Amino acid sequence: MENFFERVAKAWPVGRRDLHWHILPAASEGDALLASYPEAVFSRPGLSWVPGEWLHCTLLHAVGLSADDVDVDALVRDVHAHAQQVEPFTLTFDRPAIAPVAIEISGWPGTPFTRLVDSITQLTQEQRTAFRPAASRYPHMSIAYTVIGRC
């Protein structure tokens, strides 16, 4: 089986620590979203389709930080408390676009998403840990990842 991380080692070097926060759609939401992007189109040689249960929208990709670097229970408790105060919003996803290691769909509106990302980043920074947020701080989901050869 192909090792995804070996293939993306230039962008994601071996041994690099990363901590992620994601929005996960309900199964019915993921399936409905993927119905707009037929698997037959996005599961071809060189692409691996992302099943509905693996869909995720990244809120924060903290580079240089791992679960060992933070008080996970406290951070989850703080983020949970904050999330309960966030006004619900809907992300609407657009047509697919080619990204470095995936086919992505971008979401909008960006403003409530950005506020949530900023809050999660601040709560994570309160752990007094050093990290760099990845550049992918925009609402997006990967619907297919690049692979070597046939899936």
C-alpha cells in the first residue's frame, strides 16, 4: 500500500508534529455533499476518492505542535465551551479545484469560519506553546487525494 506521507514529505516532512482541529459533517451531510461530485469523476488513476465518513473541514492545522505538547483535556474543554457560544452558520461548497495534494472544494461564507479559526487558534496559543498555523486557513474539504498509480 502506498504511504501518503512519503509522497508528501516535501510539504509534510517525516517527524513533523501537527495538531488539527476539524469540522466533521454528519454522515447524511457528507453523503449529500459528495452526491454533487460523482465518485466516477474523482476516483481515477492518480486520485483516491474520500468517502463521506472521512470528509473534514480543517479549522486549524497547527504545525510544530502535537497532543503531547498541550493539556488535551483542558484544550478540548475550552474549545467545547467556546463552540457552544458560536452562532450556527452554514458553509456552502463550490466547484472542485486542484490543490497540491488533493482536489478541494472551498466553502463560503468565510467570515464566520475565520472568526471560529481565530478563536480556536487563540485558545490553542493559550497553552503557551509555539506553533505555526498552516496556510490552509480557509474553509475547504478534500474530496480526492492524489496517489501514485491506480487506486
